Amino acid sequence: MMKTGFVLLMIVFLLSGTSANTLAQDSTSSGPWWSPPIENRLTEAGENQQELRQALKEVKYEHRRALEFLIEHMPTADLKSLSADYLLENIELAYQGINEVPWGKQIPEHIFFNDILPYANVDETREPWRRQMMQLCLPLVKDCKTPGEAAQKLNRELFPLVNVKYSTSRKKANQSPSESMQQNVASCTGLSIILTDACRSVGVPSRLAGTPSWTNKRGNHTWVEVWDNGWQFTGAAEPSSQGLNHGWFQNDAAMADDTQPMNRIYAVSFAKTGIYFPMVWSRNKQSVSGVNVTSRYTTQPRNWDASKTRVLISLNSKTGERLARDISLKGPLGAELSGQTRGESADMNDILMFELPRNQNWQVTWEAAGQTFTKKFETGDTEQTWWKLVSAD
């Protein structure tokens, strides 16, 4: 008799159209399934709390903790603006992404939540980038076996496909992927956002990293960290033939100063950490959490001779445009060196560099507009010096 009653009860549920997910939600307790801190965040959402409540009611049972994580840690501006459809689609596609790749089951849940699941990196425009990125990137990484291998493949092949390159002519530093693709140019931050989103779309944990100010150069820089049994770095749209943990900025990063907040290296965290990621384009904003990762960079071996002077050489037109030109150096005892200065497509802080003996005289030669130009410099007795050339171009 009891068995018959149970069968009849199940038939009633099925006829009423009640889903298994709803049964699971309703059976947990007489009240909402989510925790009190989430309820507090719903109150903080103001007029948008109905969208968040809708997401909480409709989310799949197995995706509940993911939605709780996003609501608990998202910036207040997102609480007040993001729709239920936007959040549910992002979660669904994030899980789909890790299920499509062989390393998906190896990603720890806390890494998935913080470095694959998030719908944004910093304060860029919120947009539904994940589906388009997945469709574009899955074919590129189909033969990759590890997240690190996939990240390097994307870094080599994605940017030519989306036709985006570095340029200071971009409209803003913190562009979303579609904004950069529409302009075909981006800052180092914009390029890093594209690569990070691409990685996340195919189950590669990824996050932005950077410094507000180099200790030995003017300016800042942003790059990408990817997780493959530990965090490793790469320059966005600057793949190194040597693989991860190599780039033009690695020596500069090794010189970071952990005692000075502006000279530290930070990585972005979606989860609240108690410190913030400094956004140099929005210096007064503290809406993005960060992790101080300076020590991981400063403990790396420095690839230069401390007894010599690091000589930076740049070549600009009279109007200030950076020019890529072959140059040659002649020094004492017939010493000769050559290289190429960086043009507008290279990062502002990526500058041709030589290590030269201190207190020596050198002559720099280059050609422009059919003429040959020379200029003399002295290395001096400092750790670093900058030789700035102006061309007739």
C-alpha cells in the first residue's frame, strides 16, 4: 500500500510539470536554499534583486554553489545590473567549457570558481563573451593535452584571428573583447582581457596580473597568468618561443619592490581578498580584489649581469611616434652589436635593451629617409640608462 501511494504521488508531481531541479530545491528546507550572506547581497542589489532571485530559483541544482560564489563576490555595480539570463548562461557555458577539454576534471573547484567561472576580469564592460569565445577557441585547442599548452596555442593563434594588436590609439585601457575587436587595437590590459576570456572559455584557469609602476621604467604593465598545476605567466599577444614564464618583462618583474605598494605585482581575484587590484586607468576604484604575487617574480633568477649597465634604446619620429628600425652599436676595441628598436605595435615598456660595460663610450647608427645618422653616448656608472634617439622620419 505504501509503495502504491508513493507511485501515485510521483504521478501527481509529473502531471503538475514539477521538474527534478525544483523538487531538489523545495525539498531542502521550507525557506530559500541559499545562505543568509546571499540574502544580504540581494538586499544590497536594490531594484535588481528580483533578477538575482530569479537566477537563484532557476539555477540547476548542481550549479548552485557556482551562482552563490558569483553573487557573494561580485562588485556592487554588478549586483545592481546583471540579469538572471546573463548569469545562468555564463555558469552553464563555464561548465560546458571544462567538460569539452581533457584537463577539465583536473581543475580544483576553488580554481574553477575564481579563475574560470567569472564573467569579467576588472571593470571592463560586461558582455556575454563566453559562447563566441568558446566557438572560436575550442577548435584551436582540440589537440592540446594541458591547460598550459592550450594557453600558449591561444596566445599564438587567437590575435591574428580576431585582428587585434597593441596600440596606444585604443579608446580606453580596459576594453572588453568586443570593444577591442571593433577597434582592432587594445592596450596591454585589453589584450590580456581577450586572452584571459579565451582561456576561461575552454577551461583554462586564467587571470590578469600586473604592476602599477615598474621600479626601473616609467609606466605600468598588465599580463596574463595561467594555471597548470601552479600559476605561470605569459605576455598577451607576446608569446615566447621558450614557452610560459618567459617574456620581455621578466627581468623588470624580478626587480619589483614588495615594500612599495606601487611597485608590487598583483594578480586579480574575483573572490574578496581584503586587498584590491590597482587599476591605473581608474585609480580611485577599489572594486576589484587582488593577490600580492610579488615574491613569486622576485625569486626568479635575473637574466642580466649586475656589473654592467642595462642600456635602453628607443627611436621616435619628430612627432613622437615610435619607430622600428635596425640599429648598430660600436664600442671600444672594435666591439659591435645590433638590434631593432620597437615600433608602435610593441608595448610602451618593451624597449630594446643591451647590457654594456660601465663607463664606456658607444656610437649608435641608424638609417632613416635614405640617410645615415649617428649619435654618441656614454654608459655611465648606473644600473640602467636610456638612450633616446629622434629620427628624421
